[in-house]
Amino acid sequence: MGRYITYIPLTNGFLYLSLITDAYSHKIMGYTVADNLEAVHTSKALQMALNNLSEIPEDLIHHSDRGIQYCSFDYVSRLNQNNIQISMTENGDPLENPIAERINGILKEEYLRHYPLVDLEQVTELLIDVVDRYNRLRPHQSINLITPEIVHEKQLLINKTWSKKKQYLTL
């Protein structure tokens, strides 16, 4: 499971989008959008992701950069209470998490840029549809042109195009 924050440009300003994704299927499991970087928002995205799991796998790993939101007491406590292992990048370089950067780009370039984004309320409503369309309808070449939802829900064994080894879905 990976987490990251990206900004969303508005017609007058910007917002912050926090995402929790399944690194194997690329499915967005939890998200929040806010007008600030307070840790409470990333904790909400994490809670949504946990709520979207039917059960938490024993070997679940949460990977993030070293942002203060992911080191906060509440965030780390939620991970520990659910026996989720914690992994962090070495130095916070975006290139250390290419899946996160790719999903950010897809959401911004393929979905959000087509709307004149005005405020938090509008973006919050829009994200419900955008995340649903991304998860259910957008195939990914790296998962054999299957959608994130299908790979995640059916726990498909896929041959990753960037890896010689086949892997089972793990969140």
C-alpha cells in the first residue's frame, strides 16, 4: 500500500489530494482532499483505505515518503493497531515512488484537467466520480491492460510487464 500527497490546481489557488493505493493493482483505496496539509486529512485517507479492505493481510506494508503527516502519532498508531508494517523512502525523492507519480499524473492529466476546478466542495464531489472511473474503467499496461478494480477484487495472478516474476496481489 502506498500513500502520497499531490496538489490540485484551482482557478484561484490549489488543494491537496492525499491518496492511498494498492501498489500491485494500482487501485485507489482511500483519498481525501483538503485546503491544507494537516495530518488529519492523510489519516482520513488511511481510514478509508482500511475500511475498503474486507480483511487486512498479515504482510501488508505501508510505504510513504518521510512527510510529517505519515510520521504523526495518529497515523502511525493506526498502522500499528492494524499490524501494518511501515516503510519509508530514503530521502523523499519522488523518483523513489514511480507508481505514485504515475497515478498522480493520470488523475490530473486524464481526468481533472478537463474541469474548471473552483473550490473544495466541487473537487470533493468530482473525486468520487473520478476515483470510481479510474478504478473501474482505466486499464493499465503494467497490469496487462486490466483495470485496477478487477485485478484487486479478483486477486488476479498477473505477469507484470516490468517484472519477469509473477506475483499474487498483495495490498
